[in-house]
Amino acid sequence: MNLPPKIQKYLKERNWNICEKTENDLLIAVHGHQGQYNRFTWIGSIFLLRFLHTIALLIPNLFRFSEAFYQKHLNRQDPNTPEEILGYYKRLSKITHQGNRVLISGHTHDFLCVPHLKIINTGDWVKSNSFVIQDGSRFIGAKMNKRGEFSKEFVYKHK
């Protein structure tokens, strides 16, 4: 993963390893969005976004149009209905070769646990103030409600 040099140095000094994917016999953890784009649509949307951004720098009034265009046509569309959510996680399971492991993903901002699929989404710190703690084969989903006040939202025990 390419990070700015200052961030890379900061993380290295603290022995933190940032990666797109990590896996072992118990779990597979991925960054997220793998099931929402294929390589071509991802590259195309990035290219078009950068093109629109460059044009918007030259013509500032175009920024309002380009931002709205990006949000409507290029930005990822989160699954909304239970069927779409289930379909997304089934695709993600297949793409990552989950098998009998717990699949942990993030970045899609949906804090959830789907026990029958062995899937956990960590949510995010901005929208849901959520995180997941692993204790052996137990996974605890927690949320910060107020400064210093946390609640346990779920406990998933992997068999």
C-alpha cells in the first residue's frame, strides 16, 4: 500500500503494518469495496474523476456540476435493501475465498454482523463510531456513544 512518506514513517516507528488484506486460518480481513467495482470501472471512474477535477480547477463554477455528476454516476452506491446487502456480502465472500473463516471488512461504513455468513463489517469511526475487538475466536462489536462511553453491540463466537 502506498502511503505518504511521513505517514509511512510514523506507522513504521510504531510497528504498524497497513495492508489491503490479511488472512489466517480463522479470519480474512479486507479493506472493503472489492465487491462493488471491477478493475475497469474502478480505473475508469478514477480517470474521469481526475479529469473533471482538473477541468474544475480551470473553471471553478464547473466544480458544482462535476461534484454532483461524480456523486450521482461514479461514486459507489452502497447496497440499501436487505437483498442488496446480502448479495454484496455473498459476492465479497466469493471474491475473497472466505471458506469457513470469518470475513471482516470495512470502508463501506455499515457496522454489522451477519452470523450465518460469518461476516462482520467494522463500520467506521466517523459515521457510526464503531470498531471490532478480537479475543481469540470471539469478535466483539462496540460503539462509542459519548466520549468515554462505549456499548457492546454484538458478540460473535466463531466455531
